[in-house]
Amino acid sequence: MKEIASNYNKKGAFNGALLVARDGKILCDTILGYSDFKTKQPLNDSTAFYIASLAKPFTALAIMQLKEQKKLTYDNPISLYVTSLPAFAQKITVRQLLNHTSGIPDYEKEMATVKNLTNSQVMQWLATKNKLNFSPSDKFEYSNTGYIILATIIEKISGKSYADFCKEAFFKPLDLKRTIVYDTTKPTITNRAIGYNKNKELDDYSILTTGDGSIFSTTKDLFAWEEALYGQKLVSSKEMENAYKAPILNDGSISNYGFGWNIEEKDGHKIVSHTGGLNGYRACIWRKLHDKTVIIVLTNQGDAFPLQEFMTAIEKEL
């Protein structure tokens, strides 16, 4: 596996970190390339990468904690928690936001280039729309906006910022020292991987939304967090099972996205995963639940990296 990563690195296709483990035992842990191509600063095991949509399993987990604390239920309308929603969105449930079946339009299609974009700007944008893309639970359609609304729910119920909630609920209990939410407070992140494109031109992260993205982390921190998902430390095992249940749509067909996880059945075993990508960053976490196999990959030279091809090569080695 190290050799695969090394080969991709030699041909300029992988600049980043890879960690592979099974049942708590690390099988491969390798870091190749630069955190900053301009200064030729090398990556190391405490370099924090932007993980993009890998933040969504964290957001879903925060909602699951609030549900276990009996502060919300999945099938309540979201208007119970967020009063500023347009009329067309008020009957959507928390569950439908979690599994991307809400019909809420995705802001990324129209606002992806807005620098320093905030959750409140996204909510203002949503208020300019006049309808959902489809009736809730009719189909799956990925919506970053939906996860921004979930972050708003977390903040309303907990009385804390999304960043503070994550810090107290996940980062501190698991001692994730290199995991941080980058939000409107613009915290300083030391030893940060700077985003570049395949031509080694700057392509850095520049938005401030939370819930859909916003987290910086390392492969080691993500592994510690992933390990904790099998225990009772963050939510109960029974609650965690809800995250891996495929939702049934209105026509009786099954979607393959649970609470912050893509779900796949292979050889009778469940595999859950999530990818992320924005600007010069790509990220992936792939988990085979029955034997606790995990692949975590992070890169800061996004469009140079053939994510699916690389993941397939690593999976074959397993």
C-alpha cells in the first residue's frame, strides 16, 4: 500500500497522507509531498488538511447525540428548531436533511465562488428561492445547504457555536489535537496543508460555512475518531446503527445514503464511506464495518489526484 502511494507520488498524482488499519491495528501510515509547494515545506504527521465533506459524518453524529439526549427527534419538522426558514422548507424533517432527501436546493451550484461565504449568507440565499427541487423523500439529491441547516439546528438546541459543540463533544474527549473547525472566527491553524491544483498553483480554501465542511484534520485524528464510532463513547452502538440504515423513498425504492455515510453492501458485508473535495483538497474515508477495516486519505493537490482509481488500488491490496 505504501508502494502504491509512493508510485502515485512519483508521477505527481498524490501529495498527501494515507492511513490504512484493520481492527485497530495500523497497516499503512505514510505521508508524501509538501504542505506548501512554494516554500517546499514537507508534510508531516501533524499537518492539518481541509477535509471538505468528511465533516458531514461529524455533523450527523452531533445530531445523533442531541437525539440521544432527547433534545430532538429525527422525524420532527425542522421548523421546530429553525424559525427563519422559508415556508416551502418548514415541513422537512431532520431525517430528510441527514440523508439528503429533503429537496433543499444546493447552494454550491450558485455560490461556490463566493469568498468568506457564511451560513447566514446561505440561509439568506435559500430565502430567495420559492420551492424545493422535489417533494421530500421522493429521491436522493446531495445538498450542502441541508447540512448547513443541521449546523444551525445544533447551534439553536445546544446554545453553542458549531465549532464549540464539536470541540466539546468530539475533539476534546478523543484528544484530537489537530482537528479544528474553521469558521467566521478564522482561527489560526498552525502547520496547515495549503491547497494547490495539479499545476502547483494556489487553490486554497476560502469559505466559512459550517456543517457541510469547515473541518481541518489529520489521518491519525480521523482514525482515532473512526475507532470511537465502534464504542459507546460518542453515541450508543444502537444509535450508531441508525447512521448505516438505507432510507426508503416514497416510491418504495432504497437510497444508499444514511446519516452522513454512503452505504454499500459487498459480499454480504456493509461498507460505509464518504468523500470530500473543494478547491485544492480531496479527502476520503472508507470503512468495512465487520472487520473494522478503514482507509483514510487526504491530499492538498486536489485535481492532480485520481481518488477513485487510487482507492480501488488500495482496496485490492486489502
